[in-house]
Amino acid sequence: MSTVFNFTFVPWFRSVAPYIHKFRHQTFVVGLTGEAIDAGKLSSIVQDLAMIQAMGVKIVLVHGFRPQVNEQLRLKGQEPRYYNGMRVTDSIALDCAQEAAGQLRYEIEAAFSQGLPNTPMAGARVRVISGNFLTARPVGIVDGVDFMHSGLVRKVDVEGIRNALNSEAMVLVSPFGFSPTGEAFNLSMEEVATRVAIELKADKLLFLTEVPGIRMDPTAPADETNPIDTELPLDAARRMLAKLPPAQEPTDVGFYLQHCVHACEHGVERSHILPFSTDGALLLEIYVHDGIGTMVIDEKLEELREASIDDVGGIIQLIEPFERDGTLVKRDRTEIERDIASYTIIEHDGVIFGCAALHPYLEAKTAEMAAVTVSPKSQGTGDGEKLLKRIEQRARALGCDTMFVLTTRTMHWFIKRGFQPVDPEWLPEARQAQYNWSRKSQVLVKKL
């Protein structure tokens, strides 16, 4: 049994190592809905947050309290009031919100203080700092509705939060803000988390929600034929929002999506929508390539670039399996280091998932696209097309009229993308001299 465990654990642990290195010292803002706490998920989520922090991530946790406030209201014989998805906070609702916030802060801090043996919190030393980090202003009267003590974020105490994070503490933010006169305002968790992420220039904003993410077709039934869209470009997310009705409830498709889009539009690299019902959702989304929820990503952050000497190790790790099975010709490290300027790579979260090299033969106005590799984990996601397009651009910039590849197994992929087979004698003289006739690679050419 232990041998089987070793064979599964060791490759898994090695596979997450690049993400651990990538996210160390980064800042994540986590929006935790009150529904998640109400569903009894607090303990497991706290354990996961403690582990993520232990791996060097700076965490700001913003909690919601929607169901807790509603429960307090009903105990007092009151019904919750909303307009356009926002709570109308009268004096009674404000008292209920303050009671709920105080109780939840106590529960969250207590959860981070546990350290029972044989649990993920054993030996953990998580210091939680909370405070008056938010200045608020009233929503006012909208469409004739007086929101009274409901507010919007006016200012975030960025310096105070950063000082706390730099002291290796986790920052806990309740959805409450105060005016300069000391008046308290009830805020929405979603707006607070989004504004804090933007002001901190956080690397990620993650919402742990009732919804599993955004479906490929948000208007179709939720089943296996309509899976979760794990990576949603910002432009596509904007178009989707434009087609959806205004979001009123947390379970509406656009409710969390609108905040993710807003965050990405204002400098947050990635925003995520995750289901709290899935045990370990944060760990799965952060440390597993495919994740489990929906990630909205700004396309301007295209991770397609020319390689540098620091990428040599990643390129070797990517292409080695394909060299072993004969798909690629063996290249030693010295050769890759020498030609590193000719490589283009594509990466996700700091891990190289694709590469290709461009070797020009300018006397013949042509260039070879070589070492074309896409990780099995990202095949079918369009990474190959992105690499091809960039290599074509580089070849055109050098004045090449054509581009060619040599392949033994992927000729159909290239033919579908405009390449035509030719005899090896077509190759430039310098390349013919290096052609391995025993390998019998097909030569495919594309006009640029």
C-alpha cells in the first residue's frame, strides 16, 4: 500500500512545486460567502488557507454574512429587504449586521487558532489581524429607495493592510466601513473583496461561492454537456455579461462574474469563482493546472513570449518526454542554451506548457519551425495555434516568404494549418546537409 502511495504522492507533489514557487510572496484576496460558513465549511477552508499561507502566500480574507444577518432579522420578527441585489439596511438591520459580524469574526479567529494534533492545523501559527481598514460612504437614495445604512467603499487603508501582511499575519476584513464622522455602513462582501484586491494590486481575487463557476453556455442546463469554463478571457466575460440580465441574486450567473471582470479591468491579474461545496476548492484551483472553477484572465497578460536563459530548464523538462518516445530529435542542454533566443514559449502561472524555435535561412528567405512541443496537460486549449502564429510573425519580420517543419508524427496537425508536403530536396542547402535520412521526417512548407 505504501509503495502505491509513494508512486502517486511523489509525482503529484513534484507537479505542484512550480505553483508553490510561483505564488510565494504573492497576494491573494479571498472572498468567503456567509453561505459557506452557514454550510459548515469554515473549518476545512481555514485549514486550506493556513496551508496556502504556510507556502508563502499573503492572504486577505473578506467574509460575508448575508444568511447570518437574515437569521438575526427573522429572530427579531423582521424580513430582509433588498433592491437590485443590495440590502436595504435600516437601524434594525444594522444592529443585526454588527452582531453577525462580531460573531463571525470570533468564529473565524477561533478556527485559525486551533492546533489539534493529527490535523492540518497542527503546528500552525496563524496570526489574524483585523481592523478599520475601510472608509465608507452611504449608497444614498437610488430610484426612490433610501438604502439608509448601506454603504460603498470610499477608501481602502492599503498601507495598513500591507504592513499587516508584511508581518506575516493574515488580514481579516469584515464588510463594514466607517465614515470620517464615525458612522457605520453595511457593505457587500463582493464589493469589499474586489476593491481591496484592486487597491492592493493583488495577484488573485478568489470568490468561494454557492455557484460552481461559469458554464460554457450560461443559459443552458447545467450538466456534463455544458461543463464549467475553467479559463474565461476578459473580453469573452464582458460579452457574456452584456447578454445576461442584470444579476440580482448570488446564484445569478453574472453576480460574481461582474466583480471578476471589474477586478481584471483594474489590474488584478486573475479572478476566480469557486464552489465552496467542493472540499479543497482553493487548493485545487491554485495548485492544479486545470482548476475546478472559472478563472477570468486579462488577455493583455498573454503569457506567450520569447525565451530567456532562465527558461532553459523548463524547456528541457517539457521536451524530454517527447525526445524519449522519438517524437522530437534529442537536443542537449548546450544546444538549447546556445539557441535560446530562437525559442518562443507559452506559460501558465510560471510553468512552461509549450515551446517552439525559429531557425532562419535568410539566403533562401525561409525559416524552420523546430522543437514544437505542447504539454499533454494543455493540448486542445489552443496553445499550439498561439505558438504557430507567433513563430510566423517572427519569420515574416525576418523577411521570410515561407516556413517549414520536419515531423514524423504530427503532419496532419500542420497540414490542417496550411502546410503542404514537399520532398526533402526542397530544403535549403545548409538544412539538407543536416537532414537525417534514416529518420524519414516529412517536410512541410507554408507560404507566409
